[in-house]
Amino acid sequence: MSPSSPALLRVNVFPGGFNWPIFTALEKGFFACEGLTVELQSTTGSIAQMTDFAAGKFEIAMTGFDNVVAYVEGRGEAPIGAQPEFFAFLGSDDSFLRLAARPEISRVADLRGCSVSVDAATTGYAFALFDMLEQGGLSEGDYRVVKVGGMAQRFDDLKRGGNAATLLSAPYDLLAAREGLRVLAHLEEPYQGNVGAARRSWADNNPHMVVAYIRGYLGAVDWLYQPDNRAEACDILRRNVPGVTKELAALSYPVLLDHERGFFKDGHVRDDGVERVLRLRSRYATERRVLNDPGKYVDMQYWERARVAPSPNPSPPAG
């Protein structure tokens, strides 16, 4: 790829602070440095995202790893059948998930008889939610599950007093606390949250673009972790996530950029996190069967190439 003729790459995301590296890579030129023009698309939920993904309406999905697993197995809620083409090539984070609830809910057990909102009932973080509720003393049948959509939609629903609880991540959990809502619990590690995903045939034909995306993304992650960039990084988050004030951006920084639990610095999909996602799906999916072959859902060959491939330009543009 020549930096004078950048390749167009369409990337589909759920709105939220977990896109901070992408916002940064766009604004600071890390993708451009790798010869890419990235078109960022937002989705309203996993059903829409996975449907458009299968139809080839974009090349890369930043999505929960469980979505990849569900649709490879043909167990997603979108009526598109099994999608063995889907695979994860980049690990972003452990999901940063927090269980947030209406003000009158003070503990997980208080959700008995209440409704909890999800993106989709059989994909995304639904099974992580069910596991958190079980650890709080609730069994399946003790609560109702309502499909609302992505995190932005679920936050709005919770704020309006709709369903009693949902899973949120920064900055939405911080916005929830500001609105007087309660954060009851957080998802314990290990758990593979957001990943970069592509279709195998497209990646086979465009390995240079996958490698370039990984390099640009990880360049932005490295930049975000540098202390001298903190103020500018918070400004980038504020510009790209509605409702984030200067204070909330500052509060998000030590959460999303925690050196132990923040964005994965190396971008590798976590083996133990993958194992937990497969274990939860094996346990809570309607069709109970053991999933134990990570190679069906993950291919790190492009990550390996990105670690050794030279960049087209020595550094991103200034400014």
C-alpha cells in the first residue's frame, strides 16, 4: 500500500468509550500512517451488525467475542445461519462490564422478579450477565430478559426508568452513576470482550489491510498509555462520545487505560478469556453443548505478521 493512495477500510462498531483507540488512530493519523482510510460505522445492536457483516457491508467488526462464537456456531439471533467465515484477529479488552441498576436496586438479589435488558438474548454479553446474576443468588426464571439493543440504547432505557438493570462499560457506567443509578457489580476477569473480527475469505485476499489495521490500532493504544498524552486523549474521548464531560473523560482514563485491566497493550486475544466465553456459552446457551476449539473462532496469523511487518511511514503525522 502506498501512503499516497490509501486503501478504504470500513469498520463497524458499537458506540462507546471502548472505541477510544479507533478515535485516536483516526485523529492522530495512525491508520493513515499504515496506508488506510478508515470509515467508521456505528451499529444499533448485534443483530444489525452481524447481518451487515455477513452481507459484506463492511470489512471489520469491532464486536464482543461471543458474537463471533455465536454466529460461527449458527446460534445468533439474526436469521443468517452459521457463519464459519467470521473470526477474531485482534483482542481489545476484557469488556469493562459493570452491572448497573435503577436507584431502588441496592443488590443483585433485589432484581428477583424484575426485567434486565440485553442487546440480544443469546449473544453478546447476555451470558456474562446471566453468570453475574447467578453469582448474586438468582437463577434463570428469577428475572425477565428484554432485548433493547446496544449499550447506548440500554443506558437510555435504564436512565428513563425502563428495565431494572443492564450491563454497561465506561463511560456509560460513569454516566449512570452521575444520573443517580447504582453500579452493583463488575465482571471478573478473565473474559475476552471486544475483538477485531473479519471474514476469512476477505482477510485471505487482503492480509496487508488486516495487518495495517492491527498496527494502526496498537499504535493508538500505545499513544493512549503515554502519560504525557493524557489531556489530549481525554479531549479525543469527549469529542467522540456524546455526554462525556471533561470530568467523565478524566474518570474514564484510569479505568480504560489501567495498566493491568485496561486496553490490551499487545492486542492479543486472551486464551483464558476465550476459554471463559466458551464455557459460559456452553453453560447458558439453549442448545447445551461443550465448545472447546478456539481455532474455530480465532486466527492470530495477521497479528503475528503485524508484530514484524514494517510500517509504510516511520511515524504518524503530527497534530
